[in-house]
Amino acid sequence: MRYLPKSQSERQEMLDAVGAKSIEALFETIPAKYRLREALKLPGPLSEMEIIDYFKARAEETSRGYTSFLGAGVYQHVRSVVTDALVQRGEFLTSYTPYQAEISQGTLQAIFEFQTLMAQLTGQEVANASMYDGSTALTESVLMAERLTQRHRVLVARTVHPEYRQVLATYAKHLGIEVEEFGFTASGQIDLASIRADALAESAAVVVQSPNFFGVLEALGPVAEAAHAQGALLINCITEPLSLGVVRPPEAADIVALEAQSFGVPSSYGGPYVGVIATRDKFVRQMPGRLAGETTDAAGRRGFCLTLATREQHIRREKATSNICTNEALYALVVTIHLCLLGKEGLRELAAQNLAKARFAQEAMKAIPGVTLPFSGKIFNEFVVEFPRPMKHINERLLAEKIIGPLALDRYYPEQNNRGLLCVTEVTPRAEIERLAAAIRKIVAA
Amino acid sequence: MSNEGTLKDKSARAETEAPGIKKAGRHVSQNEGLIFEKSVTGKRGIEFPPLDVPALDPATALGAEFARGGVEGFPEVSEIEVIRHFTRLSTWNYAIDLGMYPLGSCTMKYNPRVNEFVARLEGLATEHPLQPDKVSQGCLRILHDLQKCLLEITGMDAASLEPVAGAQGELTGLLLIRAYLESKGNARRKILIPDSAHGTNPASVIIAGYEVENIKSNARGQIDIENFRQFVTEDVAALMITNPSTIGVYEENIAEIAEILHSRGALLYMDGANMNALAGITRPGDFGVDVMHLNLHKTFSTPHGGGGPGAGPVMVKKILEPFLPVPVVTEKNGEFALDFNRPKSIGRVRAYCGNFGVLLRALAYTLAYGPGIRQATEDAVLNANYIRKHLEDVYDLPYNLPSMHEVVFSDARQKRHGVNTMDIAKRLIDYGFHPYTTAFPLIVSGALMIEPTESESKEECDLFIEAMRSIAAEAETNPELVKTAPHATRVGRLDEVAAARKPILRWKPRQHLDSTPHKVTATAVPTA
């Protein structure tokens, strides 16, 4: 087998050295009745070429040749070959968590740069080395707020990504955290007036998302003020961080839970992605996840090491801030390299392109008789469209035209059954937006 | 301080050129500051096609309420500078691709390159998790095929590929236990955990709303079966066990332990972190395990990438299947689908459908071996025993039971000379190896936990053995040399106390203008 660097004679030599009669002898502590007597029924073994063939065949059974208008927390954006070439260096790809700092300075410095970029982007003071994804980052942010305030209730906007809220519900259930949801207004923004002051006074945090699940930007100032007045924290969730290239950062928030997939990470049918938590310095000791810090060696040379580990499970066990161990380091590196390539100018230009594309798509939709944009709030690169027909009807016909249409909102909001969430980015050609509009015009008129 | 540095550097040269160090030599590596320190206004590393719709001024479009000027402090560098920056950083890392990485419990095996290639194929890397099943058949079939393989390897009945790390698999498994017991009328209160367990185990128990009850290992590092009986009360929901245990020893009474638990209505959870000792040899499902997770970034070769990503799929017996998290991958007449309609489900543990890119690589790994996965397990166990055999006369072996995929020594003998496990580990770096796992498991004082995996040749194992024996000798003849190691790295041991006391967790413009501690002296001698 090509992955195994031993000849049969070497195996025998090693067995002899060990003093074992046979390889089976090394497994004798396993009771005989539980040792497999037959080979496992597994496909393979396959050569490298056969493995490639298998996966190429699978790649033919997906959406190649389709144009997608899906966003909803996962975005198609430019990716540079530079990023991919760099992260495939074995020294990054095949290294472990940098506990041995002296031979992990590359990873550690890159994490330090990642933390810096995330803090700069979100307008927060400090960010961690990554969480699994946005949904678990949000969930962990709520647990963090609970520890900080010692309150066991949380108010969550219905405009927060529904799957993120589902994950929060799974975790909160057995921790005794009560999750209460609140609604939105005709602008598509949160209904701040619907939050009672007495509910706030008992809550660890108010959780909002901006741009929210409907693509609408939330005004964070007023909600932060309302929350802080009652001793609650504001958690802001961001699923489209490219927006921060042109949109004001959530400085008013106390904790930011971010999904960084937009920055060079392929959509890859759901993962791996990159969650991040950013917060204020004073809250850092309650923040979950790894942190790299700057320090020096005995000769005064600058170096980086993992730090504040007393928050973590390998030191604190059941008293840890979280059970997280493995995170998404390699994809945090992807994000870091991608953002270095973009730089200050590129980030802004890319964000501005998204803004322009979305405006163009909004105009194209509005021009179709019977099609409306139900929410009046400002958007970044996705928005809700209301059709005169159910989404199922629209999307089935679009699929026949090789278009993956807007995400049907009734999947998560049963009352919004004629509405779809439409996303366009810099990689969506104008001609495809026009083709979508023409197809919808036909479907709606039929 | 600078004097000390110079002296140290001189000794470093001497020690890395010592004839005893065969695997590693010295070579120059490039110095490199932080990317922010290289930034010059007006540079950029990427350009885009021109906008094909009318431009929109963000300030006007968003208004004063939402518009942002620019991101303060963001780097401005060219493409070549990005390439050099990260390439230079990469050369400061050790990696499996460079040599043996014997971290116990971490299973640092070869990460096949073809897995990277197929994960990047257009049509797989490009798919959106919310796209219709009809245009996702290839992705769903990959998930379904992997599920089938993992069930065959573990002998379990059903799987969830949703959890994205071992710790999340643990939590998911515990929530499944809770949901099952709740359906029987009583979720119970406690989870039993041996004192040799990974830290994630107790941390996950808390999130699942249970209490941890630690059980002491007996003198042989195993669960004391008579003692164990008394622990399993009506309050106990499950035992969470790692098998082989973290000292690399098969839990000989595991089937009886399962019976005791089952007879009292409790379940057996197995942490599959050490599955690399069992794949193809024995199946947890056959010896009484009710629920377990696998670490695909360990046993199934997906790259650790400096800390992640991983995947922690959960495998269960039939009784737990109704409670699996959503979505579940199903197949009917050759049509694959994501099933969300599962009324008894514990819910979602993550958005979308798991770390697909990791799952895909694990399938590529499994396909490469097929039933031959047994050979990988045999080689892994052979390597561990070979290393044990050649080191047990110089390092203390606290638990003298047959080793499986890893061996755990203690630093008891070297401590007499003031040298501890961390010192030995750091000295290994000078010999060209990544250290083993230090100071874990907690039941061994000063542990040296060594897991070579099947990916190491006899030659590499021999070099490792030689290095470890040489360090054992140095610990007696020149303990200072070991205690001050590593001598050949870019930086020496770092001041972790200062790092934690006054944390500097990000770059800020001013703080770095005032000091220049990062200017590495020309005499610094890097390796790796």
C-alpha cells in the first residue's frame, strides 16, 4: 500500500525485535471473540487515479453549469490561486495545533495576524483564533454573555439566521438558558419597540444580525443603548463580513459572532467554514477558543505563543469556557491570506461592487410586473423578493432554465410563502441577473 | 541579555552540529515581520474585472448611518509580498511532511495529497449547502458512501456526519443519550468519566447539562471492574470512555463494563480518538458501545492544518437513531436526500450539513485502503511497540501493559537529574523531531505520550529511538543542555507567563513603533 512505508521484511524484522510471534500477538489484549475474523466489507483499495475518477464522477452529479442566486450565510466570492497555493504548503497543511511554539512560529504569527484583521474589521478590541463556524460562534457568544452577566435568558431577533437560532436552541436547552425571540418591522429590521424593558433587565444579551437574514442592515446604536440601560449585552452576528468593507463596524456591540467564509473559503456544500468571536478587552477571559499572544524568548526575540489557556478544556476540564478544541485554523489562514491580498483598497472595492450589483438586481426585480421588494431597509448584497406565485412554483421553473433561484423563505418562515432571498455578488455576471429577471418575468406572466 | 543571546547561539551551533544528531541540519531561514509592518499606502495584491453594472457610491447608497470610510490599519501589500510573507512563515513550522510527529492521542499520520486535489474539484468545492437536493446528488452520495464505510468500520447502526470536531461529536453523543433516556422517562444526572480522559470529555458533559463524576483508574491504568459496579447507580446516564485508553492500552473489561451499564439502564459512550488502534481489527459496535464519535482528522487522515478543521461524526446503535441531529442523509432507490423531518431529533448542532470538505477527504482515505485499512492499524501498533521495546530500558514505563498504537512513559528517571518531560520534548526539537505529547494523560506524572502512527518507516522510527536514547544519556551527563533546549530554533522557549499576564493579542500601530524586539539578530540559527 503506497501510504505505508514498510516492506514485508522490515515488518518481520520489527516484529522480531519486539519479540512477537506474529502481528496478531500484538492484539491479544482484545478478547478473541471481538477480533474480526473476516475482512471489512469496504469498497477499495483504489489507486490515486481511481479515487480521482470516483470524485470526478460525483462532481458531474451536482450543479455545474447552473447559475446560483443563493446566499443566506454562504457566499460565492472571488478566490485567488495565491491563497490556495500557500495554504497547500505542507508546513501549514500538515502541522498540528501550535502548542510547541518554537517550531510553530509560522502558524502562531499567522493566527496573531488573523486576530488583528478580525478585530480591525469588526471594530472590536480583540478576536479569537476561530470557532467552528458562524452558528457555533453565535451560540458560544450567548454562553459567554451568560457567564459575564450571570443572567440565564437571551432575547434573539427573528431576523437572525434561522439555522443559527436552531443551533443555539440545541445548546441552550440543557444549560437552562431561556431563549425568547422578537420580531421585525416593515423595513425588515428588528422591532425594538416590541422588547420590554423588564425582559431586558433579566436578559444576558440581545442578539441581532447585520446585515440580517433578510439582507437588511440593522441600526445597532439604539438597541445597544436599550440593552446597556438594563445591564444586558449586545451580541451582533455577521454572516456576510464583506459588508464591513463599506458598512460601519458593529462597535456598539459587546460581542461579535462572525462567519468569515466570504473571505476566500469555498462554499464546499456546507463546510469547513470559519467562525470568529470578537469582543472588548475586558471580556477576553470569558471568551472561548484559542488565542495567540505576543511575547519574547530569553534573548529578547519577539515570538508568539498560545495564551490564556486557563480558559480552555485541556487545562480547566469541566470548568472550561467551552469544550472546543479543534477549530478551523487552516481556513482562518485562508481568510488571513485572502484579506492580505485584498488589502484596504481591494476590500472596499469588492464590497462596493457587491453593493452596486445588488442595487442593479433590485431594480431588475422591481421592473417585473407583480414582483415587489417587501422590506424597505438598506441592504448590502442580498434582499427579499415577493412574487405573485409560491416560491416552489418559481424555483422549479427556474431550475429547468439552469438557474438556482432565490432561497424560499417559507423553509424557515412559514408565513412568508411567496418570498425568496436573492443574493448577487461580484461573481454574478450582469447577463445572468438579466437572464434571471427575464425568466421570472415569463414565469410570473404565464 | 544580548551577551546571553550570543553565548547561547554559539552553543546552539555546537549542539546542532553534534555527530549525534542525524536527522536535522541547519539552514538559513528568512526573517519576516508582521504583515502590518510591511504595509505601504496604495499597494494591493489583487485586482478585479471591471464592474459590469452602474457604479454606486457606498457613502451615498448607505447614508451616514451605515457608511464606513475604510478599515483602519488594514494591510496594503502586493502579491509577491503576500507570497513571500506566508512562505517565510511556513518555513518556521514543523509538519508531518517534514518528519515524524509523534504526538500521542493526536494521530498525526500522512495526509494524502490526492485528498486535497479531489476536495478542490469544481462541482464539489463550489456547491452551496442550501441548493436543491436534485442538483446535490454527487455531494449527498459522497456523504452516504462515507456513512456506510464508517458504519462498517465501527459496527454501529446509524450515523450523523453533522458534528464538525471531536468535542462537538462528544456533545452530540451526550445529547443523544439524554434524549433517549428522557424518552424512557428519566434523563438521569451523571456521566462517569475515567481520570485518564481528554479534557473535552468533561467540558462536553457540562454543556449537555450533566454532572461529571470522575472515576479513578486502578494501579494498572484500567477501570477497576468491582469498584465500577458501585459507581453505576440510578443516577448514572452513561460512562464516557476512551478505548484504547489514553495510556494506549485496550480496556480489557470493556464488554463487561457495557453489560453492567446496560443492566442498570445506562449507556456506553466511546470516545473514538484512538480508533487508529482498532480499525479493521475489532468493532466498538460488537463489544457493547452504544454511541461513539470518530475524529476524521486523526484516524481518517484529514489534515490538522495547524489546529483544524476536523470532523467528529457520531455513530449510534438503533435505539438512538430517532434522536440524531438534523439533517440526516438518506437514500431511496438511488436518490439521495437530506431528511429534516425527524420529530424526535435533538435538533441542529451546526448550520448546514457538516464539514463536507473534511468528510470528503476521509472518504478518499478510506477508499484508498478499502479492507486493507487493517494493515494501517497493524503498522501503527507495530511502530508503537517497536519504539517501546527500544526505549523501555532508559525511560520509566508506569503501566506495564501491552501497548497498542501509542506508548506512555514517564520522566521519573530523568527527574533525578532535574530533567522533566517538557525538557526532553524540547530537546527532541534539536534532533529534528516534533515533541511527543507532554504531561498527558493526567494519571501519569510527567508523561511522555508517544504515538508514531503507521506513517513512519523503520528508518524514521530508528532515528527517533536513537534521539530519545541520546537525550536520556544527555539528561545524565549534561542535564543543563536538555533543560535549556531547544538550541537550534528561531526562538527559544518563550515567556508564556508574561504572555498571559499582559496579553498582547493583536497588532496595534503605536505599540510596535516604540519597540523593536522583533529584530532577530543575524546570528539566530533556525532549523526546520
